[in-house]
Amino acid sequence: MADTRPRYMISVAADLVGMHPQTLRIYESKGLVRPQRTSGNTRLYSEADLERLRLIQRLTTELGLNLAGVERVLALEDELQRMRARLDRLEREMREAVVEVHRQYKRELVLYRPATHPVPTRRTR
């Protein structure tokens, strides 16, 4: 996962991804990217934002998607990320539950020790 700390002003971000700053503004207005804002309302883009912009660029130039298609792909990507995070959380919880069950078994485990005096058996005559 890319760094989400805001770092780059719009002009620097645009240069880094090879787009015009106005394109970044359009993408933001369509909700495709959400840069953070300073108290002075300056847009600041993170590495994660730049990765998303590069993905948008690949989808539009290499695959020929329009912005509606890009929006759908990004929504699916976001949903996939949320589901992966949920799966990771559920796997972690399952592992913790298994460990707890093993701990419980160990607490309840009673070792078998054979009797020191054998139990008398019936003798047949």
C-alpha cells in the first residue's frame, strides 16, 4: 500500500504523473481522486494519489476507457481493497480463536498415568 501522507502540490503532482494540473482538477471534481487540503485550501497529493492518477492514465490511454468506465473500475478496485482488508481481519481473528482453543485444551488436558498398583483381575480356575 502506498504512502497516504500528503506531500505534493498540484503542479508537482501533475509533473510527476505527466498530466496537466487542470486534468487533476477535473478528476477531483468527478471524485476519481481525493487530494487532501491544507488549512489554506491548497491541494496536496500523496504517493497513493499519484498511483491512482497513474492507474487512471493507464485505463484511459492504454485501455481506452472513458471517465465513466474509469469511475467503475476504481469503485471496484476500492471495493476489492475493502474486502481484502476484511478478509485479512477475519483471518487474523480466526487464527487468534484457534490459538485460544489450543490454550483452552492445554488448560483442560489431564495427563493419563497408569495406576502404580495393577487392578486385580479375576482368576479363572
